[in-house]
Amino acid sequence: MSQQDQELKTMAVVRLIGQAPDSHAIPADVLIRTLYGLQRLVYLVASDSENKKLGQRFRVADSIERQYKLVCKLPQPGSFAVPLTLERDDPQQLNILSDISYVNVFQKVEDLFQAIQTGAKDGISNIFSDRTFAKRALIEVRKLLPNADDSWKLGFTYEETPEPSEVMLTKESVKHIDDWLTQESPSESVITITGELIKIDFDERKLYLRYPPSRQVIECIYSDEMEDTMIENRRQYVQVTGEFTVDADGNPIKLTDVTRIEPLDLSPIVLREVTYKKRMFLFTEPLQFAPQLDEEGKQLLVIDKPDLGLNVFARTREELVEEISEQVAFLWDEFALAEEDSLTPEAQKLRNAILKAVKARDAA
């Protein structure tokens, strides 16, 4: 390796913190998703820095793929930490502009994470010269972040700065990204619907869903950057988020500017803690919920845990976890903090169950 290449090598660390990572281990799917997402993000940042163009689908240029390969070093203890570096096939072919982009790529990734952590969207315009790359980068980051019912967090450190500091992203960071991706549409016009996938027209960039409440087939127009996330299995339930047009009965008949397309996820939700308005509620034993679709319209995810007085419904898993958090806080205030003698026997039973299952403290 040449002296020039030694000087241009950069180093960062990605760290996964919480739940399983406390034992210095991480589920394979989380690790794969994180590293794959980071590699895609590096390609996007590098492509923008070198003034490449983002086509209808993001295709990594051969030159970018050769020169911006993400390489993982031996994992380190401390939750689950993976040192990362960039390596390139032929450093002698790079020009001065490429060298500058090369040493700055991790710095730009850290800056992007910092903007997402703080909710400072204006900072993103200083990272990307091309707005289409910025939007695509936000979509890629969203895919590698924790889900609403995950407790792990993602830390990223660019180690070449004089005083390296870790940027921390959590499931709360997803809200900033979703707000930014939908901010150009009035909030009342953005909706998530659940439907049966009928077909996908890749040439026209349209997918068709059967909407259970009306049994109508809805045309959903998606943007170019969504194509990499398309679902290919037909006849399954999917959730689509976008701007909608309604008929006289208030049923959506067309979705445009789709921002999310995901298979319907009815897997168990396991929560060890929830946070609501600067208060954290810790569960003495992890709470497991089995979401189900409501029978009538098949648009709402529903969970029921009568022993703790929880009955919650929402359109998405993220909204469901938010509703659980709000209801836990309500139950704590109304029952756990109430004088026992002021409650009915049934309410006293619920109070005792809540005090046994939940501990409250101020959020950090």
C-alpha cells in the first residue's frame, strides 16, 4: 500500500447499544441491515460529492463502488462495536477532487446522523449538493434505524476528528426522517392504508392494492427511489403511506407521492421500556403483545392486555407503540399514583398489577 493511500485512509466506529448488545452480541439481521445500510449511505454521499447524477433508480457507478468499499475490522467489546474503514482498489487513479471526497465521506455521514439526531434539517443542505441524493439518503438511513418496538440504539463515531464524539440515533430519530419526507404534503392528506397487493407495474411505477373497507382497487404511484424497497410477493397484505385522494364516502381511491411501502408486520411486539413526555416506564419483565388486524376494516392494528388495562389500536406499528406509551403513562397516573382507599376493589387490583409490572422514572 502506498504512502498516499495510508494518508487517505479513514476510520469510523458503528456501535449497537441496548438489549442483546449488552452481552456484546447482536442479532444477525440487525447487523446485516446496519452494515448494508451504511454501505449504501457511503455510496450516496460519495456519488453526490463527486457530482454523479441520481437516475431513476440508484445505480452505483463502477468507479464509486471500487473506491468506496466499506471494510469491517475485528469487532470490539462495548455493547457491539464494529470499526469501519474505506478501502479502494486502485488509489493511483484518483484525482485531487476524489481524494478530498474520500477523506470527507465519514465526516459527512456523521454530519448527516448529527442533523437527524438533533432534528436540524437545515444541516442536510450543507452535506449534499444535490437534493435528490439528500432525500434518498434519508430513506436509506430510515431503513437501518431501530424499529418502533426495538430498544437498541445506533452510535457512530468518526475517529479522525481532533475530539471524536459519538452520535446516537434511536427509534425516536425515525420521526424526524418521516416528518422531513412528508413535510411537502399537508399532514391531513398523508395516510397509511393496509391492503392486499394485487399487482406492480414497474414501467409505470404503480402498484395496485385492494382496500378491504370498500373492496376497491387503489392505484398507488411511487417515486423512483422507492423501487429498491418494493414487495414482490403478491396476495399479501402491505402498508403504503402517501398522499391520498378520497371519494364521496371518504374512502381513499388513489395514493400519490408514496413515501413508504412495507409488508404488514404482525410479529410480536416486545417492550422492555417506553417513554412518554420525558418520563420512562420500565417493565420488570418484558411485555409481549400480539398485534392483530381489526376484523371489520382491516386497517387498524389492535392489541389487548386486560391484566394491565391496555387496549390500544393504531394504523402502524410506530403509532401503536406511541399509543402504548401514552396509555401506560395514563394508567400510571390514574391508578399507580392514586390512593388505594380511593379506588374500587377492581381498580385496586389493576393498581397492584401496574405497580408490580412497571417502574417509573424521569427520562435521561
